[in-house]
Amino acid sequence: MSTQLNSEAILARDDGFHPLDTDAEVTLAPDTAPDQLVDHLHRNLVAIDFPSFSDGRGFSLARRLRELGYTGRLRATGRLIADQYAMARRVGFDEVQVAADIAARQPQDQWLARADWKAWDHRAALAG
């Protein structure tokens, strides 16, 4: 497992940072129409772009892609931050491609702190 950072993007997974191993076959824009998702169900690796950490449309696309039966590798790309890792995993992403500048500000330990995404339930915590 690589913890060293360089000027390239890296992948955040539940067990930490990894070098970018392969490019996605297609990267979907956040405004991709939901009815176009079926065109990508056969692909091995699909990425969904997040142009800004405040643009959450990619979360909905990922959930819908999984609901349609997509079983391949699903990667979030763009500007997600460590605080969004658990949400990304819950909606169906396998990994997050972290930009080098974000990884420099939010090192591996901040992403690992969100890797217990299965155990945390925001709604249950609010219900008390």
C-alpha cells in the first residue's frame, strides 16, 4: 500500500491510498441523464465526475447505476473530500480518485477515518 504522495492523483479505498492503476473506460458527467446509464452496464470500470465537492449529483448517478444492476468497478473522480468518502461508499462507489492537491491537504489517515462507512448510520444517530 502506498502512502507516499506525488503530483498525481491517487485512489482512496477502505484500506488506504493506492496508486492510480488504470483509467476508466468512460467518465460520466454529473448531468448525465439517468436513462443513459443503461448504456454503460457492460463496462468494467466506470467513473463519475464530481467537478466540485458541493455538487452531489454523482451520488445519485452511482446509486441509480447500481440499482440498474451494474456490477463493475465504480470510481468517483474530481473534487471529493475525505468527509464524503463514507457517502461515496454507501451509494456504490468502490473507490475515490483523489486529486493530488486534496491528498496533500487530507492525508491517508483522514480517509481511513471514514473507512468504517458500513458501521455508521447518520439517520439512526439522529433518531437517538
